[in-house]
Amino acid sequence: MTEHQSPLIYLVDDDDAIRDALALLLRSVGLRSAGFADPLQFLAQYDPEAIGCVVLDIRMPGVSGLDVLEQLIAKHDLPVIMLTGHANVDLCRRAFISGAVEFLQKPVDDDLFLESVQKAVRQHIRTRSQNAGSQAARQRLARLSGREQEVLVRIAEGMTNKVIARELNLSPRTVETYRANVFIKLEVDSLVQLIREYLPLLD
């Protein structure tokens, strides 16, 4: 993995000492970080395509961490870990409802912090991988002709070739040809794989 591709952890906290300490801790396990004291500057400059996560202080001058969290979750898939020196049940509840993956209280334990960050990064990699798989599947679906799509829908519904032929007013042999084309174009080897990968994408 190159420097550009390696996970990037955004540290958004108006306390310089905390940002520096967390950056040092992340560097000790080979993780890159970018620090921001101003949440608005972070929102203007962060890379939504980066793999990683955001470590976000909940109380900052001007814009609250919860406001930043809601903006991030609404637009992008970067996991967010909330930090606070003033934990309470209501803040914790609001953070999780808004989409935070973790809520840590300052001073945060080093091992717990690293574990939370690494878990968030793994989650982000899985999410991106799943999204990429869905996009590739949609592109393969677009290869199908209109008739092949009609056959695909009926295959996914469990219809036999004879039933499909009767429904579409085709010969069973023609349906077999369409069925073979569907499997080839969608790059699947079994009915189980076809249903698992493509049924969720069918309208």
C-alpha cells in the first residue's frame, strides 16, 4: 500500500496538545494523520475519497462536533469516533443516533484509542469494498439486453426455462440461450451466486 493509499486519520480537536499526542500515538503504529483545530477548515479540506476515519471532539468553538458529524454522515462514508472531556448519557446517545461508530472520553486510554481507530478503518475498508462490488455488479447488469434482463428477473424468481418461455412467448431453447448469456455477462457460475449478488440490485 502506497503512502497515498494508506489509511488517513483526521484529528479534529481545538486542543493542540491532544491532537499532537494522538498524532504521535498513531504514527507509532504506522498510521498517517492530519490535524485540524477548526472544524470548518476540516470540512473544507478533507478528502472524502480517503480510506480512514475521523476522530472528532464533541465540544469546539463555533461549530459543535455533533453538527460536523451530521454533515459527514449525510454526505460520505468516513467512520467517525467522537471524543469528549464532558461525557454524559445524552451526548453519547445523540452521537450514536447521528452515526458515530465510537464514543471515547478524555483522557482516552492509548490501547482503547488505537483499537477503536483500527476497527473504524477496517469497517471503512469493508464498506468501500462492498460499494465497489455493487458498482461493478451494476455495470455488469448494464451489459444485458432488455430480453436478457427479463429472463434474469424470472430466473431469480425461481421460474424454470419452460415457464419463462411460456411467459415471454419464446421457445425453451431460446430461453436457454438467454440464460447462458446472462450467466456469462454477469460472470456467475451458479444460480445461488446470481441470486446473492444480483437479486438485491433488481427493481
